[in-house]
Amino acid sequence: MAEAKKYNAPVTNPETAPFWEAAKSGKFMIKRCTACGEPHYFPRSICPFCFSDKTVWEEASGEGTIYTYSLMRKSPTGPYAIAYVTLKEGPSVQTNIVDCDLTSLKIGQKVKVVFKPTDGAPLPFFTVA
Amino acid sequence: MTIKGKAYVAGIYEHPTRHAPDKSTAQLHAEVAKGALEDAGLTKDDIDGYFLAGDAPGGLWPMCDYLGLNSKKLRHIDSTETGGCSYLIHLGHAAEAIAAGKCSVALVTLAGKPRTGAMPPRAAGAEADFEQAYGATTHNAYGMCAMRHMHDYGTTSEQLAWIKVAASHHAQYNPHAMLKDVVTVEDVLNSPMISDPLHRMDCCVVSDGGGAMIVTTPEIAKSLKKPLVRLIGHGEAMKGPRGGKDLDLTYSAGVWSGPRAFEEAGVTPKDIKYASIYDSFTITVLMQLEDLGFCKKGEGGKFVADGNLISGVGKLPFNTDGGGLCSNHPVNRGGMTKILEAVRQLRGEAHPKVQVKNCDIAIAHGTGGLLGVRHAASTCILERV
């Protein structure tokens, strides 16, 4: 096995900084609109559904299921599994499935969030639950 | 207000090169512009509208200057950038501009050299921090669509392979095609897996090159010598995860662009004699055929199987130039060549072995961006007059 893959630190900006601050303490945050009640990801200050600015941060369970995935075999850094995970709270998020047997992944499989370090805030990934 | 019949594609040109280490990107744009003007029987000084996308080096400022477009005449410019389908959108926008009297001879160019030079990076969007690390590429983003389509509808790799097989049957007659060998379903399935479930032969080629077209008024088109081909319907649309709610990667923005174009044209999929369908990957074609209404959602696999897309064999001849899967995919953008082959078919200028008989109505459709992430779609319906 090669050394752990290095990831670039998120650039962050004023709108998303709370997400990355929470990530440093292992919390996976989503945004919820208090006007229409819908959660969304990635986080915006204005709700992408009802366009209200009454959005609040909410810690997600970090649990979800694989909506779809593809094992990318042509990569200079080795194979990786890109995926969309549908969170227990509702939104689907783009991610990589990591730290498990990538050749036996299944749509519908339960996964949970794991954070990987960067030179800045850690990045969220998912692994088999 | 409609663009139906208000604009004609009067000049087309596809660069014969697939590998251009000895040319610049701007030069390729100039060469395809020159080719399209010559095909139309017009000159550079006739151009009063110019449309380009992200492949044109530097955008409109340097390109208008480099080409030497006549500043006193040029009165309409558009740099709509939606990846591979930009040129389909340009055709629609050119028709709108012509219908509104904003220009009368519009040039649209595409060119570049991904085989012999680095591609310029795409500017980051608001999602960058939340996606870039995961390594979405064309291969795996479309792989994710195919994986879910198979899960939801039982689509198989064999069915996807038929799309490549059909393209290869057409490419054997195109002297400029990169891949001229006819392949079988087994050949596709035996090619290396790139990103599950897409094999190498499910993927389009990477090629240098380009293409251009001249879009003009009915009056000017009728004064020229080429067979008359006009735009009768156009649609465009965008799709993305939109906050991650109800994600469904088994359909594309074609479900919106297609009906808009058909409604404007006043025709249905049954009226289409020839279809240019963007074929970045086999799954792209299958999903687009469903989204455009050539078959029901989920039945694309059955629809494309057994040679149904092969000219002279099946019910819906598609990509008779060999398409992106076999002929070329200039600058990793297939929208322009989709229009060019549709115009050839309507003019009766396709290769005799693949020319569709009595081809009076054709569709050119494409997507741009990543089908599995966020993308645009555009549909053009063209008619022989």
C-alpha cells in the first residue's frame, strides 16, 4: 500500500468557514432552512430551495447510504471510489469511499463519515459503516 | 416569438486534423472559420455576429482581433460557455439574434488541441472546497450515472457496448476518423475497465481539431449555393445537485431542453430521421435518447441494442460520422461536430454508405460539463427546406 494520499487544504471563505471550523472537531455540518425546513449540502447562506436567508448550521449524524459510485482505476495516485452518499438527513453529497474494500461496494450500502487531515481543515470522506 | 425557420445553417466545416502539434489553437479557429465561410460562399467581411466558448484562447477580445473581424460590421457577440454543448446553444442564440435583427451572418467556432497541449484549467465554482478533493473526472462522473442506471433499470454493459458498435460501423467510412475498425460487443467488454462500469471502448477519443458554422438569415441562405438547412426548434437547460435534494443521476437536463425544442419545432421524436447525439461515453447516448423521448426512461438499453442505431440497419441512425466514440472529439467538446454531421445528412452530403434516405428532419443534441455532477444540455432540431 502506498503512503496516505495527500489532500489540498480547503481554501474556505466567510460563507463556509463554520463548516471547516466544525470539521476540526470531527463534526460534519449541513445547513437547514428554518423557513421551508429543507436541509441542503454543500452549505449556502441562502436556501437553494425557497431562497430564504434563514438558514442555520446543523450537525449531521454522519450516517448515510451509497446512492451511486464508480471505482476509478485510471489514476496516477491509485484507484479510488468516487460516490454520492445520501445522508440520513436527506441531502446527497459527493465524496470518496475510503478505508475499506473498494471492489465490493454496493449501491444502498451503509456508510459513515470519516475525516482526513490536510494542511488546513480536515476533509470529510465516507467509509463502510 | 419563435426562432422556427428564422435562421439557416449556410456554411459548415470540420477540421480534418485529429493531431495538430504544428498548429496553434487560434490558428485552428481561423482555419475552421475560413472553411465554413468558403463552404457558405461568404467572406470574412460578411460576418456581423461571432459566437465562441471557453476553448477560444482569451475569449472574444483576442479572437475578434486575431481573426481580423470587421469592427464596423461586427454588432453581435456571445461567449456562452457550457462545455461541449456550447455550440448547440450558440446555434440557438444565433437564431435568436438573427430573428431579432441583431446580426445577419453569424460565425461560430470551436477548436483546440488537448492531444498536443495542456488544457486551460476551469475556474473554480462555489462547490470547489466540497468536491475538488474527490477527483471527479469525466470518466468516473459518467461511470456513476451508468452505475445507477444499471441499478435502477437493469441496463447492461452489453447494451452500452452496442452504442460503440454502431458508431464503429459508421466510422469505417469516415477517412478522418481516429478509430476506423469495426468492433463487436465482445471487443468493448474485453477492453480495460476505466471507471466502473465504463470500459475503455465506452469512452470517446481525445483529439485535436475543431469545426465551425455560419448561421444566417433565410434571405441570405437562399442567395447562396448550398442546400438549405434551417433551425426549427431549440432548447437549453441546466441540471446539478441543487443542494443534494432528490438526487437522480439517471436523467439529464435533456429532459427539459428536448421538449422545449420539439415543441418549438412542432415535431416529435417519431419525425426524426437522423440523430446526432453527444457521445462522450456510451451512457451519455443511452440517457439522452431516453431523455429526448426516443424511448421510455429505463428502456434505453433495449432501444440501442442489436444495431438499432446503425444507418441502414436500425430505426434511428445516429452519429454517422463515427461521432466522438470513433471519429473525433475536438477539445473534449462534441457539440459542434453533432451539428455538422446533422447538416451533412440534411444536405445529402454524408458518406453514401451512411446517408439516411429522404433525411428531412434531424436532431443535434448534446450535454456539457459532467453528467454526474452539474451540466447543461442543448437540443437543436434542423430541417431540410
